[in-house]
Amino acid sequence: MQNYQTKKENMVDDITTVLFRLDKEIQHIEKLANDPNARHDLKIWRAEKRAIHDIKHILHDVHKYNRYEEAEVRELNQADYNYLGLNNPVAQAYFDHELVNNSTV
């Protein structure tokens, strides 16, 4: 019960963190899009989809959203791996490491 109360108290802060991270990712993608020398496969809609999923997860944890599915994140990750050409285990480990280390605001 204590864990649930803590999650509920931190819900707004967690959603705010997700939105700040989304803003940061969008700025980065737009910066790359405006640079004629930069090559990238990043898309704004992918960042938005991941942020929406993260918000669903936060709301699900405090019993405010009941349509969250863990399989959705696996599908999203697999789509990212396929889209970015990261289908081998070594590349996946690197991609996961970059996501974790670059996800702070």
C-alpha cells in the first residue's frame, strides 16, 4: 500500500518528467532536421508515441488508466529496433543503454 501511495503522490512529477523529456527530444530532432549535414532516422511521432506510452504506464500504476498493456512497449521497442536497423543483440544492448542514459531531463 505504501508503494501505491508513493506512486500516486509522484504521479504529476513523473508525467512532467516525461513531457520535459519529450520536449527535449523534439528540440533535438528539429535541430537535426535543420542541419543539412546531419543524417538521422529520428521522427517526432516516434518520440510522441513513446511519451504517450510512458504516461499510460504512470497512470496505470496508480489505477487511473486500465487499458495499458506491457506488450505495447515491447512492440514499440521492436519497431524501433527494426526501423533503426538494430536487429542484432549487440546493437540492441547499445540502443537500450543509450535510451537509459539519455532519458534524464
